[in-house]
Amino acid sequence: MATPLSDPSHSPLQTIAVVGLGTMGTGIAEVLAKAGREVVGIDISEAQAAKCVAALEASTARGVERERLTEQERADILARVRTSTDLRTAADADLVIEVAPESYEVKQQIFRELDGIVRPGTILATGTNALSVTRLAAESSRPERVLGLHFFNPAPAMRLVEVVSSVLTAPAAVTAVTDLALDLGKEPVAVGDRPGFVADGLLFGYLNQAAAMYEAKYASREDIDAAMRLGCGLPMGPLALLDLIGVDTARTVLEAMYAASRDRLHAPAPILKQLSEAGLTGRKAGRGFYTYEAPDSPVVVRDALTPLEDGGLTAGREIRSVGVAGSGTMASGIAEVFAKGGYDVVIAARSEEKAQAAKARIGKSLARSVDKGRMTAEAAAQTLDRVTPTGTYDDFADVDLALEAVAEDLEVKRQLFAALDKVCKPGAILATTTSSLPVVACARATSRPQDVIGMHFFNPAPAMKLVEVVRTVLTADDVHATVREVCGRIRKHAVDCGDRAGFIVNALLFPYLNNAIKMVEEHYASLDDIDAAMRLGGGYPMGPFELLDVVGLDVSLAIEKVLHREFRDPGLAPAPLLEHLVAAGCLGRKTGRGFREYAKR
């Protein structure tokens, strides 16, 4: 049975009007009513008001069905919500939250009317995520009582609430609304007035980059979305998320962000305008980046852009044995993956001892899998038996696929590819696991560039499902087909991308991380608030600063520099704070200090 979140009786905000009863307004009304507040739902459309009531009835019925509410609690919640089409019913409200369409004209009209309706002490909150709270406040006769209260969709489930102050907002109003958010069981984050605030300010830049990547035909919509879900642990891919948010809404937010920042990364990708103006605004329209079964349906259906099941690939080469060059965590993880997939694996390092240590690491990893019941002791022993350690690349003479996982240094990799070219038999495929270097530069170090391809695994390789398959302009079709087949056999999800800096994941991830650092540099929000905003508002498994400290600030800086050098976009220039921390030797968890300090092990 559910327990009340808190006793609302001590709060000065007892009666709350919600203006605009779309999905967000309805969700906010539900959250407020469940927390014991009297709610007045107002919408100019009678049909929309009725839809809100029906949605609340259905949602609370599900709560009873799942034993989260009693029938009495459900009845009490529904009794606390009344709806109207008349703004004057907000007269007794202690707080009014408007969630009307993202238009200055619409919102300003509501605020002007409310000025003549509500009491002098009533707080007026806007739910905007794109428009200037200051500009809206300036239209009111009580600017000190106006602020932003940005919930995230779906409001009952998402814990983040951004409390947005303008330069005119009275601290008492901010305190009252922050206390309310806490009473609702939410995590309030205090932010200043700029388009997108924290979560959307970081999220929409990333979504825009993904739309531009798709528009440039660099990768398919399916591969972009799969790469970010599987490579970063995100609940949804960026293009599917744009469809959910609304392509037109995203365009509005980005236009506001660009007007404020003049950062080209915020300039809406032209495809957002094209889709919006064609009415292809996403799920609500039944079509956006994807096609849906019906308007408002989450079910994606095949369309002309859906890839064929077999991808129309040519026949691949036969792969029986695999050579892995390197002895670090990534090399041993990749060797383990191939051995589990039934391949004979030769793992070569600069010395026999290092190769033996890599095999021992694989053994420990397999033992952990046995302890967790993921595989039998017999299967683990058979897997380990398939791994042969060696201190010389000469033992790659008979492998069908040779894959390097050595230092991320182009000269080191080129020298290794030249060596593999001499050792490996004709027809053997040579692959690099680079995450940021040009694959074609490795290919040109050999006499067989057509046989060279990128296979970018993610760390830890045994756990992470994604492999970015990187073709150069010289890679043969059957080499590409072979690597796709191999990925299927080792139970990895392959995504195709071209040979340019960052591929899919890093090209979208690192500008987002860089922008988070810039927010801190500008004293806009704290590390903790930004991390909380992205975990709670964006569904990210880690906040950007947690992730930067795990990845390593030196690694992050190197990738930022590569992206900036390749795309020549000023917005991609590494944030100075990142460069300063690296110069000071603060590289993240591995050194005990990065953006945060860590206890020494």
C-alpha cells in the first residue's frame, strides 16, 4: 500500500492551478493530487480537460491494480482534482503552473490575465524549457513572484524538477516552490534563466548533433540509436527520443538556445525544420524520423528506410581463428569474447610473460562468470583452452582475422600493421580497435588496405554489446560482410559507420561532456546539480562528471582534440577547465582526483 509522501499541511502552497492539460499538465496534476494538494486543472479545450480526467482515472486505476493505492486513496486523489475551461477558477490558487504551448504570445497572454485574477501573494510558475523566464516575468505586474518550474516527462515518474530564477525572482518564492518539489518526492535543482536550463541545455545539443549525423547520411537512424543505447547505456536512442519529444518542440528549444549562445552546435539541423514543416513531428503525428503504427503509438513499423534483415551483404570470408595483439584490459576482454564465440584465439604481447598475464586475466573473468552462474565450469575451461598466449606476432601466420588493441597512438598502430602485413597470410583480415584514430592511416601502412577495417569494441568488452564497424574508402565489401557475420557469432550488435573522428558514440558523447564542463566554467550550475539533472532528467546511467572521471580526463581531452581538429567547429574546442585539470595531473579516478576527489585505494 502506498504511504503519503509528506504531510502537506505545513506548506503554504495548498491549492495549485495547472494551466494547460496536455500530457505534461496532466502528469503534473497527478503528482500534485497524490501529494495531497487541491488541484485546479484549466484548459481552453473542454475535450482536453475531459481527456485529463480520463487519464487520471486510468492511471489511478492502474495504481490500485498494482496495489500501490487503495480504492479510498484513489477516490481521494480524484476528488482533489477539478477541471475547468475558465482561467478565473485559478482565483484561489497559491501557485499557478502554466504548461501551455511554447509560445511567448500564448504564455504572456496567460500571465497578463492571471495578474487580474489571482491574489497578490500567488506565485506564477512557467513550465517552459525554451523560453526566457525573465521575459515572461517582465510582462507580469508581479515579476518577483514569477519563476520557472520545469518538470520532465512523464512527470509522475521523472524525479528531476528544475527551479528557474530570473534576476527579478524573490528568494521567498524560490524557497516555497523548492519546498513543494521536495514534498512531491522530487529532486529540485536550482538553475538560472537560460534556454534549456541544465538537462535540456545538454540534451538538446546532443540530439541536434545526432540529427545532423543522420542528415549527413553518416549512419542509419537504427545504427545511431542502437550505438547510443548500447554504447552509453541510454534508455532511448537520440532519434527515437526526438520523435517522442516532438521534432517541432526540439526545433523550438534549439532555436532559443542558438539565439542565446550563437554556438553552431545549437543551430537546429536543417532536417528538423524540414520534418516540422512537413508535419512529420514524431510519435504524435505517427511519423518523424521513424514511422509509427498510428499517431501517439510507440510501435515502430517498417518503412522505405528500414534496413533489410540480411542487409543485402555479399558473402563473407571464413573465419576460424583470431589473433589479438595487446595485453591490456581491452585486449584480454576481446580475446575472451572471441574464445567464448568458439574461435581459436592467439593473444600476442611484447613478451611471453605479458601474454600469459593476459590469459590469466581471462581465466579470472571466466571464473567470475562461473561464480555468478552465467556459464558452467566445463564451458569456462573449454573457453580458456582456446586461448594461446605468445610473445611474438609470428604466431599470427595462420589466423584468419588479426585484431589490434594496443596503445591509442597512430605511429604505434602503423608500425604494428606493417608487421602484421608481413606475418599474416593473404586473405587474412586486419582490424583495429581504435576509438579516435583514422582507420585508413592504419590501412595505408600495409600492402593490402582492402583487407583493413575498424572494429571498435567498448569497455569492458565481455559485457558491452556494441561494436562500431568502421569501413574506409578502401575496405572490400566481403571484408565488411565478414566482420558483420563475426559480430553476430560473438553476440555483439554491429553498427556501420564511416572512417571519421569519433565514429558514432564518441562523436555524440564527447561534445555533450565538453558542454557540461563549460556550464561549470560559466558558474551556471554545480557539478552535483548537473550530474543529478542528467541522471534524473535525461535517464543517463551516470552524470557527465562521474563519467569523465571514470573515462579519464586525459583520454577525454585527447578525444575532444581529435574531434575539434577533424570538424574544425569552434564549439568542439576542449573546455579550458579540462585542459587545466589534465595539466595538473588530475586525471580522474585513476589518480584519485579529477572533477572530484576519491579515497586512495
